Amino acid sequence: MSKEYRSPHADDYSDNPIRKIGVLTSGGDAPGMNAALRAVVRTAIFYRREVVGIYQGYKGLIEKNFKNMVSGDVSNIIQLGGTILKSARCKEFHLREVREMAYNHLKEEGIDALVVIGGDGTFTGARIFAQEFGIPIVGVPGTIDNDLFGTDFTIGYDTALNTIIEAVDKIRDTATAHERLFFIEVMGRDAGFLALNGGIASGAEAVLIPETSTDITTLENYIKSGYRKSKNSSIVLVAEGEKAGGAFGIAKQVEENFPQYDVRVTVLGHIQRGGSPTAFDRILASRLGVASVEALLDDQQSVMVGISNDAVELTPFNKAIKYDKEVNTKLLDTIHILSS
Ligand code: F6P
């Protein structure tokens, strides 16, 4: 252990006026949200703060669905997928008068600050809410999409990737047995991270992502080279936001232009959002959960805590939302080299 190491002390932030912290999970659930919640609750308690769980994201703020949390409330949840606080996509929170009601509920409850765990929709709401009512909020990136600027990884992404490769490995058995061409659609909204890295890890012949366009002839060349090798089957991963209409859109074009292929489509869907978080996601969630409470007690607000080169980093909400995290398109080259 290095000489400079000093362990945290319960009195480290005793001067900070924040006494009660609310925590919620919002938007699409992601494996590791519970591990993040556990870390937020235990860190707040460690620094002698009260902590209140808010159910169903912003909906729970509006409906005052609150519960004081003690350490035991987050026992035995680090390994659970989903979120014990439940989540929601809350349209009403777009209205100013609804947000005002939410703020009044926080005041009534004596909640001084919030930790919000979610993706860009969650942070967009948090940014406006913080601006309007001056409440300190720190965000923790929880989404399988990995599409947030300001963090190398979001909580849930690694677990979703592992779910994808497990599913693709199974589909490959059928693809090979029947000599078929499979288009497998994965989640990620408008971002290709899951498709790209899922494609590399499952040995896909090609990957189609929203960030680049692949014409149908080039795609056929990739598929042909796959068939040449074995190989009589091929797997193509398609990101759901892909411009030609996802896996079904692409499959239709291929069937029309190249009828020699026996084409099938599988949409992995919400299976990608479930399951026990991987070690990577549990560790990431634990680190970011601790960092979020420390950031609040350090007077930070309207920032997202993230990980960059293995160090915790803070990014203002407006940047995390506005800027696109770029996919490394070099990874497409990796796929093409390895499948040729
Ligand atoms: O943002 C997470 C995500 O799973 C996306 O990958 C997907 O597009 C979306 O949520 C699906 O949302 P819902 O579960 O509300 O249909």
C-alpha cells in the first residue's frame, strides 16, 4: 500500500450542510443498478447522513413514494439485476408544475440533495430540475447502452455484452446446423457499442451500427467470405438504431437481392437488460456509487460521475447529455480482418 494512503473517515465531510440524500433509479433498468444503490446508501450512512430511497424514479418524487433506508435494506442486493427501487420513464416530469410539486415533496421530507442513477433521459430531467430549484444532484451512469460521454463504461453494459455473446453462441449452433444466415438485433438505441463489441466477442462476420453505413453489396461480400471459410453459416449483428430498419429491414434487403441465402432474424430484446451483474459491473457500480455521495459532500452538483482510464471523473450533465461518445470504428476493421 502506498505511503500516501489514508482511509476515509466518517467525519471527513462533517462541515457540509447536506444532511439527507435522496436516491432514485430511472429510465431503462440496467444490471448493476442495485450494486450502485447499495454503495450510495452505505456511503451516505458511513458519512453520517440520512438516506431516502425514492421509488419508480421521478414518478416516486411526484407521488412522494419515499422510504428511509438503513444499511440492511441494501443487504444481499449486489448480485441482483433490475432495481429494488423500481424504475420508470416519467413523461409528467416534463411539466414545470409537476417538477415544482416534486420539489415541494423533497422539501417536506427534508431531502437536501439527490443521487440519480440512469441514462441521458434521467440526466436531462435532473439538469432542468437542479437549475430550476437549486437542488444539488449528482448522476450515476446506469444504462446498458454505454452511450454517455464522460465515462469509459456505463453500469450494465458489460453484463449486457455477456448476455449477448451467450445468446449468439447458441444461435450459432442452429446457424451452422441449418447453414443459415442470421441477423441478430441488439439494443443500444442510437449507439453501436453493444453491437460492435458483441460482434467481436461472438466472432460475427459483420456488424451494422448507426454510426456508419454499410451498403448491401459490401455486406454481401462479408457474408460470402464467411461462407467461403466454413463455413456455411453467418452471423451479422445489427444495432437496433441501424438506419436501414434494424435486423428485419436488412434481412428483407438481403433476401430480395441475394435469394441464395436462407435468412433468419432474431431480436434479442429485453433479455439484454436482465440478469445478475458481472464482476466488472458490480465493481464499477460500487465505485461510482461511493463517488457520487462523496461528490455531493464535496459541493459538486449537476455532474455525472464516470470512469476514465480507471480514475473517477466528473462531467457536467450538459456535456454528458449533449456530446456523443464516439464508437471506435477501428473495431469494425478488427471484425473484417478476423472474419475474412
Ligand atoms: O436505454 C436502454 C434501452 O434498453 C435501449 O437500449 C432501448 O432502446 C430502450 O432502452 C428500450 O426501452 P423500453 O424498455 O422502455 O422499451
